[in-house]
Amino acid sequence: MKKILFAFVILLGSCAAFADMEQLYEDIMAYYQGITTFQAELLQENYWQEINISKTSRGMIYYNRDSLHIAYLKPDEQQLFVLQNDILIYEPATAQAIWMDKGDFKIKPEEILSFYWESSEIEIISQSGNETILLLTNPAESIEIVLDKLFIRSVQITDGEGNIVKYSFQAEHINLQLPSGIFTLQLPPKTNVIDNRNGGN
């Protein structure tokens, strides 16, 4: 009887934890639903396991409901645009611009969280003050998300081969007017434009 009661108590605890996790997810999504414009400093860290190389890039990220722009600082100076269903990548070093279909590409922090939530095991691995660290794991990847209350401060994705990409956001400005023309790229003359979209040239 004691064993049955003990198992029942564990089950109740698990159900409560699951309910709390789902509520946390709903609260995060509701918070981001209220964001109409977003601007922040972006730190992107990449690590490639096979060749044991790390790279750190810095820049600015801007987005609204429909569009997104990442402007990387020197030495990269790459420009990335997500314009509804299209992606445009501009490489000044090679004077090349590439159009692609957006497809399942996820870069907004709340999109990454939503994309992995249903397919992953989820646990809280740390809580201190306003900071909560979530770990989402599935057979292919593990995703570590650092929350500052409901704000996603960083997202780190590690694939099955040990490759890592981490996005961190600082000095954020939420629901303020974005710089004029921030989602428009004026390509320099003689830019080599490659259109890889379905129906592209």
C-alpha cells in the first residue's frame, strides 16, 4: 500500500511539474505575441566539432511581425534578411547576394522555442532570481534556453555531431520605432545575384 501511495505522490508531482512547464511556455509565447518590434545587440557563437573551429560574430538584429534583418559587424559585414517567405543573404566580401525560400528556417528566439517544444523532452536545469535555464532534448539535438523572466536571453543548439550555434541578445529595445528602411537592402552595382527560390531565375 505504501509503495502504491508513494508512486501516486510521484505521479502527482510529475503532473504538476508538466502543468507548470506548459504554463511557462504559454506565458513566454504570450509575452512575445505582445512584441511588435524588436531590436537588440546580437552575439552569435559557432563551433564545428569535426574541424575544431570556433567563430564569434557580433551584430544587430531587428524584426517586426513580417520581417527580420541581421546586420553583422566587421569583419563579417554579412546582411541577412527574412522578408515574409523569402531569405536574402548579402556577402559584401564576395559581392554576392543569394535569395532562398524561408521554408522551416527559424531565427527569432520564440520561433526556435516553439519549433522544438512539442518534439523535445523539457526540463528546468537551473533557476536563480529572474533567470531560468531550460533544456530541450530530442534524438537529434539539445537546445539550452536562458530566460530572463519571460525574455529569451540566449538560445544554444547542439546537434548530434557536437556542432554548436548560440545566439545571445543584449541591450534590447522592445516595441520602439525601428530605423527607417531597416528591411530594405540596396545592392551595390555589379552584385552577383543568385535566386535559389522555387520559381526563381
